[in-house]
Amino acid sequence: MTEDDLADPSAGDDHWVTYLLGTLLAFECTILVVSLIWL
């Protein structure tokens, strides 16, 4: 029960953190590709 209780809020936080990291990663990849093309 305790594990489930802790997993619920953790999963919610993890989801938004994962979404943010995914967005930043995609943004970084785009900048890297643009830089390579420009160079």
C-alpha cells in the first residue's frame, strides 16, 4: 500500500519531468542539426 501511495504522485511528477526533458532534448537535437548544416 505504501509503495502504491508513493508511486502515484511520483508517476505524475515523472510524467511532467519526462515531458520537459523530452522537449529540451528535441530542442537541443534541432539546434545541433541546424548548427551542423550552417557550419
